[in-house]
Amino acid sequence: MPRLLVEIGVEEMPARFVLPALEQLEAGLRALLAEEGLGAGEVRTFGTPRRLVVIAPEVPERQEDAVREVRGPAVKVAYDVQGRPTQAALGFARSQGVAVDSLERRSTEAGEYVFARVRIPGRPTPEVLRERLPRLITGLSFPKTMRWGAHELRYGRPLRWIVAMLDDQVIAFEVAGVRSGRTTRGHRVLNPGPHAIPHAAEYERVVEEARVVVDHRRRAAQIREEVRRLAAEVGGEAIAPASLLEEVTFLVEHPTPFRGAFDPDFLRLPREILITVMQHHQRYFPVEREGRLLPYFIAVRDGDEVGLEQVREGNEWVLRARLEDARFFYEEDRKVPLAARLEQLGDMVFVERLGTVREKVERLRSLAAWLAAQLRLSEEERTHLVRAAELCKADLATHVVGEFPELAGTVGGLYARLDGEPEAVAEAIAEHLRPRTAEDTPPRSWLGALLGIADRADTLAGCLGIGLAPTGSADPYGLRRAASSLFEILCLHRVRIPLSALIRRALEGYPGLGDRLEEVWAFVLGRLRAWLLERGYTHDAVEAVLGVPWSSVADLVDRTEALIRFRATPAFAALYEAFDRAHRILDPALLSDGEPVAQNEAERDLLEAIRAVRPKVEAYVSSSRYEAALAELSGLRDPVARFFDAVFVNDPDPEVRRRRHLLLGEVVRLVRGIADLSRLAVAPGELGAE
Amino acid sequence: MRFQELILALDRYWADYGCVIAQPYDVEVGAGTMHPATFLRVLGPEPWKVAYVQFSRRPGDARYGENPNRLGAYYQYQVILKPSPEDVQEVYLRSLEALGIDLRTHDVRFVEDDWESPTLGAWGLGWEVWLDGMEITQFTYFQQCGGMDCRPVCAEITYGLERLCMYLQRKSSVFDLEWAPGISYGELRHREEVEWSRYGFERADVQRLRTWFDAYEQEASAALEAGLVLPAYDYVLKCSHVFNLLDARGAVGVQERASLMARCRRLARQVAERYLAQREAMGWPLLREAAEVRGA
């Protein structure tokens, strides 16, 4: 079967655009082939900054034929009294291209009609692709789009050439003034071309000769291995986070990693600043040994070995200028203590309509004091937390953060330490913005965690309070990220503060937003649900736990995990049966406060069973041992079963009926102290053979 | 390559390509984009190719001439190609070769970088161009200018002349660049950096600057009312420059900053609208000319 090749040639696509575009291209081509009856064979993609490639190695030559039934005239019109076809039948058969004696009679709701079975021949694949490929190409979506020249198409970057071939045939079409063909381009410098592709099967050979390593997996592997080797040569290890590797992979078409060096004197600058300059600004991999940076970096050239010495020397020169700049800013910053910069925060907007950073700092101090009181921190911890809150944004006014915004927090921590602030204060400042990315971890220190909580709660309350909740994929204020970071920290540090109280208190920091609690809470709860699901908990378990009163995020996580673990044990069937029987029959209108009473044997039996487990369950719950509590409650299965066997719950006597509901209500209440099992989607198989 | 030779080589290259070599504008601007040869000419359907040097003032970036990499004013080499040609990247890369940069022995990258000017209501998408890890050029496809869609879209190529020259001459201080034989960049510009830093950070009279901002704004509006688009634009530029001075002086508060920028943007938008109307009334002269060239 023929091979399909599509190469979309573009001006340098931003590195972060390429992988998502390749995913869309693969899914899009699969869907297209399936819809058009062109099979569901393999589809693979390659990408570089200048090309998005999709290949289907085996595509049928044409669509399969289809059969369509077409209704013709009514039978009484189509045949005369002798049963011979009339002009109407002959005309219909002719128009459908079938023999008149192949017409079939069918009765329909409207009477008896003749039908023709018309064979629709499948179209040749090139014809179908000519129609469909332009939409596949223009239908890709990118995080940001642009126009160019006089074209109206919006795309990630300008489209410059298209290769579309089925074996050795070009599939001809045009997109934004670009005609598809068999001509590709090579590496911009090493072998620009143009290069003709004789046959789709020769694509990889042609681009290889054009000095392009088109398979991004291969480029990534080459870079990873070379970077490791170059670092090992100087006895070190490269700091190579996955995100940087991916970015560099999509910045080059022909990677040649090389090692450069810098003046060891720069190692006196804080490590974080050095790493930021190298990684974020130059896309270099720093080199370290046993946690200490070495005066080397590894960069990746887009090209081969020719002139590599000059490229190395140039990059070293550039890095030196960058580091000198950083040193200048650092030394300037150190001329005054961090605390002296607080005043400047009054000139910085936190978020439009939410005042200045100075005002945010005031709110954070007050929120920190509240947290300290709620959590009964020691006097020393309280002082440290409030001081950290006061200083945590001061670094926004430093030169270094002005130059390297991603170092906010980190620089504050460094400077606080150098100013002689207590270590706990410096650490809390340094950590409070973590986790910064999906790869990062939450603060490790207790005070850093609390400050991080205060910061996120304040941002969420303010932004959501003035209606800045994200819509669609756009989240300009990073509120989704703020919410999940908040939950992560609350959970990791097991902070026993009711989430609703935290949000309410944060909202109180903003005069005039007090009445927006409902909007704010709706978003927070929605994100909490999403966050729990992202942690891999099943949907129904999450709903079961959210369906009963809960307080802190850590508590919620404990219950969900206990429920999921317990559900996998044999005792779950017993618990569920006891709960389910009681819950099904229960009439909430008959319930009231107060201890249930028993009047006969069966009632006494159940009441005693309840009284036997209740103190244990309550003790387990209060010490967060939810699984043990559930196990204890599963022991109620037999008493509940005996109860149902012995008595008629809905007794005609209202007093008796109320008494029995009260007993079953107590069973349900105890279970619901942990989770509402009625929200679980329990399959019959889950409950065993009984 | 000496600083002046760099300029001469770029002029030669872009003139040969077919650009008008314009001259620097004589009103204070923060970037080459604000020169009317860019801000106004990128609007509307008329084709336009231009290249020029623009002295660009950024009072807030000044460092008393003490930082080897930072300047309160510097030279941009600006090129506008409208509509953006299909081979615009290759054309740009050849300009580097014209500067004696052998691409085979260097590493050139196009790294994502988008650009926005809130005071001009302008934005675009593109790259910063890296030469061996050094950012030497800003490359932008203008999407909007003066709040209006650019149709067609132009390519803006802005070379940072000092950066590029420091790299070529391997000088670690901008002031050590050789401008002409025996004359350094510092000789021409160092004193200026020192004095303008002192003025901008310490001496500029805030009260007077505020008065000027208001006066320039009124003058711009009055000129617009009289149908005088180009004089109006000069006063918009002056407003923008006064705003930059106030900002460097630390005299602009949070609320005020947004409002001053919005006032500049509003004027810039009006100028852009009037300019388009004016060109249309003139029958888009450059479109006519382009048609004649094709006809001949």
C-alpha cells in the first residue's frame, strides 16, 4: 500500500508549540483516514522548529466502495398491468445507472416503491486527500497565532512550504499561497537546498542528507547523551531538567552539544542566580559536582563541528557579559538591606483593582498572624512567620528580580539571610512561591508552607472576588495553578485548618469583597474536585467524601484514601450492605435528635451493636484512622440484617416506625461521619457472590 | 568592524535590497518603531521598505555610564519590509553575511519573543535572533499598530547596534567600542550618559514635566482638530518621552502610570486613524506607484 508523507515547513516555531502541534497532526490524520474509509493504519510524526511531519506508511489506494439505496417511483407507476416496466421505471433505472430488472420492490410507510441499489465506487486516495489535507494543516491550533504578508490565515508562525506525497505522486493543493509539492528544505546553514523528494519512502534519507535530524526523539537522545558525557569529562553532572531538554530539542535541527567555561570567580555569586542565567536566559546546562557548581556550562549548537571553537568562544563571551551584569545587579542590591525596599512596593500594582504590592504585604501579615493563632504556633514561630510575610515581596524591588523575575522569592530568601534575618524567616521567604512549576516541589519548611498558603489564599480570594476566574484555557493570573499549589501544600504539611475558614478569612482582607464568598468558594471547590481526581482518586470516592461535612484538605485526602483502600478489602461488602439497607429505607422526615431507644429484642440487639462500635468509631475518626473506623462499622452488617429479618421497619404505628428509623438513622449517621456511601457507584460484582 | 562601518554596511545592504534609507527622526523617541517611517507607514495597504538608524532614549535604563552593558540611550538599526516577503528570514541572514559574519562558523537561532508597546497600541509576534548565544536582533511581524490591524503585515527587523558591535569587536564595555579610527563610543557618548542619568534620576523638575505632558497632549489634540496629523504625532512622541522621564524620576504612581499610558495610547490611535484617512484621501499614492512599476 502507498505511503503518505506530509511535511509542513514553517519559520521557527516556538519550541513549546511543536509537540502539541504534532499530537494534533497525528490525531487529525487518524480521524481523517478513518472518516474517509482509508483504514486505520499506523501514523507517526516528527518535528523540528522548522517542520511538522506526519507519515502514514500504509494507506489504501482508494476508498472502499459503498452501496446506497435510492427510492424510485411507486410500484403501481413503475409497472403496467402485465407487470412490465413503464417509462417511469426505465427512466429511473437509467438515471441511477442500473439495469431495470435489478430494481427491487419494497414496502414503505407511504406504500410500495421500487428501489435501486447504487454502487458508489470509492474515490482514489489522492483525490480525497487533496480535498482534506488543507483543513488538516490549517486546523492546527497554537497557543498564539499571527498573520503574515498579505495572507489572512492565522498560524503559529508563517507557513513557507508544504510537501504532500503519496509514494512518488504529489498531492497538489494550496494553503495561504503555498503550493504543495515534493520540495523540502534542508538545514538553514548546513545544506539549505531546496531538495527534491523522489518518493515518500525516501523522505528520511533526503532530510538526513540535508543535515536535519528530523526525529525529535533521536535529537533528544543525542543531546541527553552528549550533555552527560561532556559533563562527565570534567568530573561533573549536568543539571538537565526535562523541560530544558525538550526546549533545546525543539530549538535545533542538527544538535551539536559543546562545553564552555567561565571565570571561577563568578562562583561567588549565589548558585540560584548562576543557574537562572545559564538555564533560563541562555538555555545552557549548568554542571555541578556533589551539589556545587563547576565553572562550566554545556550548550547545544544548531550545526556541526565546523567553526565550533568560534561558537564556544562566542558563547563564553556572552555568558561572561551576562554574569557581569548579574554581579553588578547583585552588588547594587546588597548596598541596602531588603527591608529598606518595602517602601517601593507601594508603587507596584499587585493586580489592577486590587491595589499595590505594599497592600498585599499588609494583608499577608495579618493572614499570617491569623494562621499562627489558629495553629497555636509558638511565640517565636509566630514572630518569624509574620516577619517573613512582611519581607517576602520586598525582593520585587531588587535589581536582580527586575532582571530575572523567575528568582522572586529565592532572592528575597538569599538577601534576608545575608541581612542576618533568622534562618527560619529567610527559608520561608525563599520557599513561599514553590512549587513554581509542575516539576517543582512544595516548600519543605513549615513556615515556608504557611507563608505559601497565605500568599495563594490571598491571591485567589482577591482575583476571584473581582471576577477574574479563568475561562477556557486562558488563566492569565495563574489561579488554577495557585489553587492546586495551595491544596498540595495544605495536604503535604497536614495543615489542620478548615479550607472554608481560610478562604473566608483571606477574603476579609479585601474591603468590599466580603459578599463574594459564594463565587470564590465555587471556584475553589471546583478546583479541589479536579485536584483530587488528578491525584488519581476515583470519581465516586471523591464525591462520597465531598458529600459529607469535611474540614481540612489533609482530612479530605485521608478519608478518600481510606475509603479507596477499604473498598478493596473483603469487609467493604459488609459495610456497604449495612449502610445500603439502612439508607434505602430511611425516611429523613422521621429522624430527630436524641439517642435512639429500643423496646423489643431485635431493636435492643441493634442498639447494643451500635453502642458497642460507636465509641471506637468516634475515637478512630478523631485520630484520622478512617480505615479502622470503616472496618469497625462493617461489623454492623449482621445486626442490621437480623434487625430487618425480625421487624417490619415501616410499622403502621407511627411511634414504632419512628423508633426504628431512628435506629437505622444512627447507622447511616456513623458511616456518613466518614463518607456518604450512597454516592458510590458500586457494581454488583464488587459485593462478592452472596 | 567599527561602529560606523557597521551602520554603513547595513545601509549599503538594505539600500541594495530596495529600501529607502531614511534618516533618524528629530523628536525624542524610545525606539525606532516610533519613527513615523515605521509607526505611520506600517498602517494601510501601501507597500513600504525602509531602513534607518534611530537614537533611542530610555531614561529609566540609564546607569550613570558605570555599567558596561546598559545605556540610557542607544542606537537601533530599524528595517521595515511591508508586506513581509516570503524569504524574509533569508534576506535577514544575508545581511549578517554582509557584516562579515560567516554563518557556517557561527550559530544563529530564532528564539520565540513577542513584542508589545502599550503606549503605541502596537504588538507583534516573532523572535529574538541569537548569534552564538547573544541576542543581536529583534524580529517582529506587526499584528497591530495604533490599535489597528496591520493589513498587510510587515516584518520589523531591529538590530541592537551596540550589542552586535560589542560582539564583533569582542569588547566587554560598550564605551570601549571603536566608533571611528581612534575614536571610541565612550568618547562620543559617555559624558551624555553621565549627565542624562543625573538629570533623569535627580534633577528633572517633576512639576514642569507634568505641565509639559499636559501641554503636549493639548497641542496634539489641537493639531489633530486642525487636521494636522504629522505635527500631532510629534506631540504624541513628546508626551511619551515626558512620561518616560517622569517614570525614571520615580514620580509616577501606580494609578497614574496606567492613566498616562492610556492618554498616550488614545492619542496614538487617533493619529493612526487620521493618517489612514489622509492616505486614503490621497489615493494611497504608493499603491499607485507599485502598480505602475508592475505595468512598466
